[in-house]
Amino acid sequence: MTLTVAQIATLVNGHVTGDPDTVITGISEIQSAQAGDLTFLGNPKYTKYLTQTRAAAVIVPSNFNIAATAALILVDNPIIAFGSMLAYFRPAPDRPAPGIDPTAVIAPDVHLGEDVVIGPLVVIEPDVCIGKGVIIGAQVFIGRGVRIGNDSTLDPHVTLYPQTQIGNRVHIYSGTVVGSDGFGFIRQKETIVKIPQTGRVIIDDEVEIGANCAIDRGTLGDTHIGQGTKIDNLVQIAHNVKIGPYCILAGQSGVAGSSSLEGGITVAGQVGISGHLHIGANAIIAAQSGVSKDEAPGTVVSGYPAQPHNDARKEIANIRSIPELRQRIKSIEDKLGIK
Amino acid sequence: MTLTVAQIATLVNGHVTGDPDTVITGISEIQSAQAGDLTFLGNPKYTKYLTQTRAAAVIVPSNFNIAATAALILVDNPIIAFGSMLAYFRPAPDRPAPGIDPTAVIAPDVHLGEDVVIGPLVVIEPDVCIGKGVIIGAQVFIGRGVRIGNDSTLDPHVTLYPQTQIGNRVHIYSGTVVGSDGFGFIRQKETIVKIPQTGRVIIDDEVEIGANCAIDRGTLGDTHIGQGTKIDNLVQIAHNVKIGPYCILAGQSGVAGSSSLEGGITVAGQVGISGHLHIGANAIIAAQSGVSKDEAPGTVVSGYPAQPHNDARKEIANIRSIPELRQRIKSIEDKLGIK
Amino acid sequence: MTLTVAQIATLVNGHVTGDPDTVITGISEIQSAQAGDLTFLGNPKYTKYLTQTRAAAVIVPSNFNIAATAALILVDNPIIAFGSMLAYFRPAPDRPAPGIDPTAVIAPDVHLGEDVVIGPLVVIEPDVCIGKGVIIGAQVFIGRGVRIGNDSTLDPHVTLYPQTQIGNRVHIYSGTVVGSDGFGFIRQKETIVKIPQTGRVIIDDEVEIGANCAIDRGTLGDTHIGQGTKIDNLVQIAHNVKIGPYCILAGQSGVAGSSSLEGGITVAGQVGISGHLHIGANAIIAAQSGVSKDEAPGTVVSGYPAQPHNDARKEIANIRSIPELRQRIKSIEDKLGIK
């Protein structure tokens, strides 16, 4: 499994600086690369390693012009180029052979597509329909009436509550719970009344959901995750939330009930989005922000409460200028003989 | 399954504006209602849909006075009224038939009440006592010495550590872990010493706990969740915490060790409450607040660090007034010929 | 199971004030202690209980000089001393007898050390090696190629993805997922590209990880948790993160991708640490902080964005001084006849 730098450049649509015949035998991080390795520079913070690295070749941004002993492969997006070579040098493990583990507990009327893999100790309730090529990991629970499209994967210990609808090529990681009741409680005098949660969760094609997330069913309509959206670990998606296509939600973020996110939105880690809000397409919400009002398409917000990122930065600068303002007030007071 | 508007008004104790003989055949959200549907207006943000909705009737607040083509049913609390009609039009699925799945692994001395349901691949350790009408979902783990009252429900993949005590009509959603060790670690020189965690978790009647929560056992005494308290997903309750009756804790909130919350408290999403604090009855903690001191009964707090909500709002206004203050200082300096 | 105060003082290396022959028959919290009980004073907030307690003896700090009716045992660290007596009066439950539950699904080539305990409905994939004395709780999933050292414990419902490496005397609590894919997604035009996640998670000896955490595998190298580090519940450790020895990470905290923490660091609850950062040894990060830049060894930081704790405190004081500054500006304007 070796390639020359020239061959790699062709595969990733890049230009070579240095010896195109250099032979690449492995792949690694720039800090720990060994002779013969391919590596990449994805973040300017790591540029300092470039002069020390033992790597044979480094994938760098196309505007890169720092001299290096290693061969350089210049590309538009080094991380994506590196990712494609990673898939080459470290191929994914083989798909498990199709088959149903004899310890799985499967209701008689369940429909299983061709080439499905059902792991040990899985539970599948009645009226479930699973598409072809689906992989159900060990100890998964699939409730009554669930639908799963083709070529999706549920990792061990996933829970799908009844009526959950999963599209094609979806991947859900271990411990994630989809379709539990929304948090619909109303105070009434001294007690608390529960609003029934009768909707579903619908997850479109190519969605990926990390470990130990919680995605609640809708109250009446459905909670909906749009095509190609990627969700990290420990994320909370509340009832009736609508998330558009190709959003990214990072770890420990949460979206409260009935909010809707258009497509292409990026939500960083530990962000909270309040309920009944509308976030416009391609908005970017910085880490730990608390979003408490609607946001226009394309806005970049940060802070608590969240505001346009430039305003939030100015606000921090303003706060840090208070001692200087106090000093200027003091000087004026001194000049005027006040107090 | 149809009702007239007049019949519904009687059921929800409301008054009718419009035709009381209108026949209702379904139920839906105001944005997506079809002819014959009942819907509701629970949040003023959705008032704009009232003129467009195809719904046959809308449940509205009793002080509502906007004209609408649909029949209106005026009630004190539209959401609660709607919830009760939701239970009528979309009845909960039938309770599973009593019985013990043959794949469950149950210690011989376990006491099971009448009409219990034990799902497939459940594990129940010795010395456990489960009340009548309890439903144990698939793949649940119940540790040694656990007690569960009558008519409680554990959803698939719940974990109850040994000695956990669960009351009557409690509902715990999938992935939640109750009774793991509290985080009792003390630094000592270069290393870290663990304090044994020997208490239990006690959960009173009618508590509901969402998905993927973590509720730790007490160090010596017990962690305690009071009657009727409702907890959302991904919530952390640390060791020795005492939560009073009818509290509401929203998603991703956390209460640190040994803090006590009186009854009727509302904790919004992503709130953190530090350890060894006391929060008075009926306090309200706004989303993402960081509570670092005791709070009096009935207080409404927000911010980081949390303070009375009106103070927090004034503080934000003060911060946003800094540019104006700077300008006023500049004007004075100009007038005085400073710098 | 009784001891005299003098015997206890010897065991915890303390000095006695009061009657050394007092007999201790139990152990409890200071608020609820009964006659014959040993208790402790670990937090000055609880000093008020000292005059009311019915305890026979109280472990207190060595500089303690308040009169009490109970015997006092003065020690350097009351919590650690109390912890050791807690282990005496409330011994841990017996270790389960070695053996493999017949319902476990174990690949034929798995290597099991002496005296292992494998609970019911466990799944262990091929090429796994488990050391002596390991306890695998019910319903655990262990993926292909995993290595577990001696005397480690996995509680029920833990998930270890393939290739995870666990050291000796490690304890992982229920619901935690180790080794799921890192969140490696890059936007490219209208879509999102996934970077393969081919590294592992390596967990060193004596690490403890709470319930429902998520620890992602590395992209290329490994995610690494150093010896003796203790992690609370619902914590997120992203891909490629390196955590040094004897760190403490409290509940709901998160460390983003490729950040490295040296040894001895304390991370309080709900903290977020951004990606690609370096945190120096023994730093302390206060609750809910948002760390967005490198931190030097020994720094104490708080706030959002995090800054040195004294600066953060001054900043809060500065913000709260704005009304006073406004008033002083107004007085100057009045004196000068402005506006």
C-alpha cells in the first residue's frame, strides 16, 4: 500500500512542490510523522512542526509558500484531501457478513431487507420495516412501527422509540435515544400537568448522530432532522424541533422545543437555542452562546445572550475599557476639584 | 371519533365563540391544520396563523378578542385544554399484556407484583421487589436490592444501580442511569483519593425523568427527588442532592453535590447550580444561568453568575451604554481642553 | 462493628479533644447524626450544626478550636479521614464470584484472565483480551480488538467500540460510550464531507469515568486519558484529546478536538474547552467557563471567555460600577452646564 507523491497529487487534485517521485508508505499527524509518511497542515497553529517533521510529504493549502524539506502537495482544502488519503491508507473495517444473530429477539411480522446484519441481543418489536443493507448493532432496541431506510447503521445500545422514521445511509452512534417523550409539562396550581406527546421523530437520509444524544418526539407533529445534518455527542433536540439539511451541531449543544433551523447552520459546542425560535440558513452560532431570539440567515452570533459576533467582541472590549473610563472621570473630577 | 365544538367546550370547561355545532374530526398544530381539525393558540407568536388556518376550531385564552373564521373555544389555559383533547383524539397505545419475557434474566428471589410486564433481555439481580402493574422495558438493568412501587415504567436501556428506591407511577426514559457513584474525589499530594459512595437514590411518586440522565447515589445519606418532579433529558443530579416536590428541570441542566432545592422550582435548560447551595421554593432559574449562591424563595434569577433577573437585565443595558458614557466623557474632556 | 474515638484517631492519624473512650457504633452526616455516630465537618457552611448534632464524635480540621459537646478528632483533611472510616463502617459489597454468565455472547477467540466476572447478556466480539479480576457488568458491549488490563470494572450498559485500550483498575460507569467516531466533518460547497476516524481511545490505569459520558476515538492518532484521571457524568471528550495524569473533570464539561491537558488539572462543571488548545499542569477552570485560548500551568480561570479568575472578578465589579460612573459623569455635566 504505497503511492508516490505524484500519484497522491493526482488523487487529491493538487500541485507538487519538491520531488514527485517520493514514495509514501504511511500516514500520520504532523507531530508524530515518521519517514515515508504523508501528513497535512490543516491549522496554522501547527506550521511550527513543518520544519521538524520527518514526514516525506505534507498536504498544505494552495496559497502556502513556506520552504520545507518534505515534498508539499498544494490543494484547496488540505483536511478534505488528507481525509481521502486516510481512507486509502487506513481502509474501514470490512462490513460484517449479512445475517441475523440467533440471540436477537425479533417480532414475527418484522420486515427485513436483503443483506441486513442484526447483532446479538437486539430487540425488534412488531410492525417494524428495515431496508436492505442495514446494520443493527448488538443490544439495540427498535420499537413498534419503526421504519429504517437502506444502508443505515445503528451502533450498539441505540434506542429507537416506536414510530421513529429513519432514512437511508443514516448512522446513529451508541447510547443515543430517539423518540422519547418531549418535555411537555405545564404547572397548574400546586401540581404539574403532562401534555401527551403523540408525534414522531423523522430523520432524513445521510444524517449522522453521535453518542448519547437525546432526540424527542413531537407533541402533535414531528421532530425532523434534515438530510445530511451531522450531530455530535450528548446533544439534546427537543420536541417539535425542525432542523434543515446540512446543519452541523457540535457536542453538548441543545435546541429547545418548537424551534426551527434552516439549512447549512453551524452550531458550536455547548450552545443553547431557546424554544419557538427561527434561525436563518447558514447562520453560525459560536460555542456556549445562548440564543434567545430569531436570527437572520447568515448571521454569526456569540455570547450570552447571543448577539452579532462583532457586537459581542466590541462589548467585551467595552467592558475591559471601564477602568480607563473610571480613570478619565477621576482626572476630570480632580481638575474640577470635585470631592 | 368526532365531537362538536360545544361538546369539547364542555370537556375543557370553556366558552364558545362561533358555531357550537361545528364538527371536529381531528387535531393538529395551527400551522398545518386541515378542515375539521381542532387546534390551539398557546403562544402569542403564533397568532399570525389564526387568519390563515384551515382549522374548524381553535382553543384560545379566555381574554382573547381577535376575530377569526374558525370557531373559538375560550379557556383559562389553552395548552392544558388542548392536551386533554389530544389524549382524546390520539389515545395512548394499549398497555402491553402482563407477562415476563422468557429471555429476561431474573434472580430467583425477585418479588414481582401482579400484572407486571418484563420485556426481553432484562436483567434483575437478587433481592429486588417490583410492585403491581410495573412495566420494565427491554434490556433494562435492575441491580440488587432495588425497590419499585406500583404502576411505574422503566423504558428500554434504563440502568438502576443497587439499592435504588423508586416510588409509584414513576416514569424513567431510555438510557438514564440512576445510582452510579457520586463524584467524591479529593486531591492529596500528587494523587487523588476516592471517598466511598454508600448512600442511595430515592425517587418519590409521579416523578418523570427523561432520556440519558445521570443521577448519582449519596455519599452517606441519599440523593432524593421529590414527588411529582419532572426532569428533562441529559440532566445531571449529583450526590446528596435533595429536590423538593413539583420541580421542573429542563434539558442539560445540572445540580452539583449536596445542594437542596425546595418545592415548585423551575430550572431552565443548561443551568448549572453549584454544590452545597439552598434554593428556596418556587424560584425560577433562567436558561444557562450559573447559580453560585443560595437563592430566596420565589426569586427569578438569570446570568452568569446568576443574579435577580431584573438586575441581570439592567446589567446588560448598562454594558450596552458604555459607548454612550465614553462619548459623554469625551465631550467633557473636549470642553475642558483635556488631552 | 464498633470502635472507640481513640482507635479511630489512630486509624486516621488524628488528635482527640474530649473523651477518647467514647464508643462509636455508626457513621452519618452531621445534620442527621444519631447517638453513637461518627460524623465530620468538611465544609465551614456546616459548622452551625456542630452545637446541635447528636453525634458522639466529629472529625474536624486540625486548626479547629470551637467548643463542642461531641468528642473531636482533629486531622489534616477531614473528608479523607471520614472517607476511610466510611469504608470501615459501610464496607463495599462483596465482589461477585468469578464466572461467566451463560447468557453472555462471547466470541470463541476471546482471551479471559483468571477470576473474571462476565455478567448476563454481555456481548464480546472477536480478538478481545481481558485481564485477570476484571468485572464486566450486565449488557456491556465490547467491540473487536479491545484490550482491558487487570482488575478493571465496566458497569452495565457500557459500550467499548473496537480497538479501545483500557488499563488496570479502571472503572467505567453505566451508559458511557468509549471510542465512537470523532466529529470530523468539513463543509464543502453545499454538502458536508466526513474525515475518517481511524485512531483509538487509550485509557490508562486507575482512571474512573462516570455515567453517560462520550469519549471519541482519534482521527489518526489516539485520544488518551492519563493515569488516575477522574471524569464525572455526561462529559464529552472529543477526538485526539490528550488528558494528563490525575486530572479531575466535573459533570457536563467538554473538551473539543485535539486539545491537550497536562497533569493535575481541575475542570469544574459545565466547562467548555475549545479545540486545539493546550492547558498547563495544575490549572483550575471554574464552573461554566468557556476556555478559548491556551492557559499557563497553575492558572485559575473563570468566565466566558475565560480569563484569570481575579480579572474575571474585577470585571464583574467593574460592570456593577457602571451606574456609579454614570452618576459621576452626570454630576460633572451638571457642574459644567452640559445639556
